Amino acid sequence: MARHQIVTEKELNTIDKFVVGVLNAYKEGKISEMDAKLDIGHVLVAIDQGNADGYTNWVETWLEQHK
């Protein structure tokens, strides 16, 4: 049984930008591999749990801090 989509297209685009940012920060040595895994994992778990505030706030905060 499929679940309905809880992440909007706009949120997906922002999450994509976040994932690319995390990967680039790791590649450039700005964050550790563990931090990259934890950051991406946090968002995945929040999405899986249907916690929109959990993933939107995390992604927006991360992107703001890593401009």
C-alpha cells in the first residue's frame, strides 16, 4: 500500500539543494563524514515519520548556516 506524498515539490527542491550542499561541504572538508551522514539521516527520518517541521526546519537552518 502506497502512502500519499507528504513532501511538496518546493520542499523536494530545497531538500535536493540541502543534500548537494552537505555532499559539497563534506567533499571540501568543511564537515566530517559522520556529520554529513547525521545531517542527511535526520532529514530522512523526519520525512519517514511525516514530521514536516522536523525536515523543513533542519534543512532551512543548515542551508542558512552553510552559505
